Amino acid sequence: MIKRLSLKGVGLGFLIVLIVLLVVYQKNLTRLYTAVTLYDKDKIANNFLTMYESFNATVIPASSAPFQFPEEPKSLPEEFDYENQSMSITAFLDDTQTTGLLVLKDGIIVFENYWLGHARDKQHISFSVAKSFVSALMGIAIAEGFVTSIEQAVTDYVPELVGSGYAGVSIKDVLQMSSGVGFNEDYGDFNSDINRFSRATAFGTSLDDFSASLVREREPGTYHHYVSIDTQVLGMVLTRATGKRLTDYLSEKIWQPLGMEHQAFWLADDNGMELALGGLNVSLRDYAKLGWLYLNQGKWTDKQGNAQQVVPKQWVIDSITADAPHLIAGENNPASSSSFGYGYQWWLPLGAEDEFAAQGIYDQYIYIDPDQKLVIVKNSANYRFTDKSFNWKAKHYAMFRAISEHFSNKQNIVQ
């Protein structure tokens, strides 16, 4: 009888401990489950629209004076050419699991549509599109004197990085993804650095500590190697230099002046440090506002006609300029891991005349064609993104250029 009671007590004690552990670690387990199933075909679209619900997130309030672009709905072109073959735009949007598409021409929304649960007032994960927002904040911080020069070392502002691969690396080299830090950004490799980082994020562990764990692979400023943690380091520099959270600085310097219509969410670790490299969750229309701001070289005009230089003009120009051989677009550039050119956290597409873009994995885009005064924003949940045989990126730019040409030719525009 005593033995039975003892075993029963042990079983009850184990159950109590298990319940306590589940309560204590419920948040981490929820985050881990979301991270592990993030790109599953049946969950990906909803996950991308609800990331801020599963992870820690800071809140960026909607602007107190929301700005809305005028609307004149038109039709998209039916097809675009890719490698001398005609492709259906409708089919391509479906193939890439497009959740939202917006075309802004001359400051007017000429096309806007949503699929797979997305909507005008919903926030979609940015992934690396967030990097271009961080670049804008850096330009503002320099103009305000918080950061003296991009030639300074990041360790001048973040001494925790002394001894890491970032020791002595200039802010400029980090901005241009030329830090020399070793990093495997293969999303299809479970053990890659970026996936290790994702799992660290799921557990809410320090993003600063992860950044400080990376080591030097090449001489800084000599090779363009896309390292997402470079942007995390820029976020660290900004928080130390301004004394403000990225969330608060973004709200003050961009969200309010641009009249962002909706609140946004920025994923963060358990210490409140934002996922600078890709954690913003923003509505489609508010993504378009950053595109329109950069199309106009950092100047914003509100609905009353008042103009304000939100981001310094020269910063915008420098941000979309490849100013060194390793940053120039080319199919066989030996000093770059990409055929695309690169500026300050902005991509310069192969074959571009004046176009540039913010890009995020799984096909998130802000595409800007300045001479046509056109911005295209695309949110997607392409679960086949890691299959490079589809040439997703090249097809996207072929489609964007066809859309730009279509809307620049007025005789092609029909209701």
C-alpha cells in the first residue's frame, strides 16, 4: 500500500513539474513551433501575416495624421516576357503565392489586390525589406549628428563587438554587405548560420550575443557577401548612438512624417532588441510609402502640400550607387556572391537603368523605377522559394519591368 502511494505521488509530482515547465516555457515552445513550421505549405501564408503574434514584438503606432494615396484602379498587363517566352502575370502571381500586390504610378494607386488572407489593414512580415528601413534610419542619424561618419568602425559605438569578426569594420562596409564576416545564408540548409539565428530568435536569446559570435572570413571592403547579421550590427550602432530603440526612432523619423496608415510590429528578442535584419511587419500601403519616399530622393509631401526632407537627398543617392568594383552588378563579378549590384542596403538589379529595390526572402519586394515614377510592392508566401531552378528573382524583375512599361504607355491602360 505504501509502495502504491509512493508511485502515485511520484507520478503526480512529475505531472505537476511538467505542467509548471509547460507554463514557464509555453512562449518559447510556441515560438519554436512557429519557427520550425514557418515555411510549411499549409501554414506559410498565415504565418507571414501573424509573425508578431507568435514572437516578441514592439509596436509602432499608426501616424496621428495618416496619409492616403489617391486611387485610380486600372488593369495589369496580361503577360510579360522572360527569356524570349511569354508568361502569364496571373499565373506567375499564383505560382509565387502572392498575398498582396500594389502598383503606385505618379503617386496614385493604379492597382491593389490581396490574396490568401492578406488585406489592406493587415501587417505582413518584411524579412530583408526591413534592411532598407534601417538604412534610412542610419542616414537620418548621421544628419542629426548621432553618428559622425560611415567611415567610423562599428566598434566605436558597440564595444561588445571588439574581438568578434566585426572588430574595426567600418559602418560603410557593413552597410554595403562587405564586412568580411563569415556567414552561411542558405535557408535550405538546416544548420546554416541564418537558420541557427532563426532558432535563436525563436528562443528569444540575445541577438547582440549572436552577432558578437561571428568571425572574420575576408578583408572588409573587398568582397560583396550578403550577411543578414550586418544589418543587425547596424541596428546595434543606431541604438547605442541615438540612445533610442529602433522602434521609437522609426516611429519618430519615418512613421509619423510619412503618415503611415497602420500600426506596425517589429520582432524583438527577450531583451527588447529589435530584429533589425528582417523583423518588421507592415501593411502593403505603408511599404509603398517608403518606396515613394526614396523615389523622391528622401522628400515627402503631405496631403496639405507641405514638403519635408525626411531622409537626406545625398544619402538616398549614395544608397543606390555601387561605388566600388565588388558592388557593381554583373554575371561574373569575381568579387561578389551576387549578380546584382548593391548600395546601402538597397539592391541594384542586373540590367537596371535607374531601378532599385528592397528585397526579402520568399519574394517580398519594393521595386522602384524613378524615371517612370512607379513603385511596386509585392508580398508573397512562396513555399518553393528555395528551389533556385525556378529563377524566381529574374522572373520577378521581368514582370516588374513589364508592369512599369505598361503603365508608362497610356494607350495600354484600360479600366
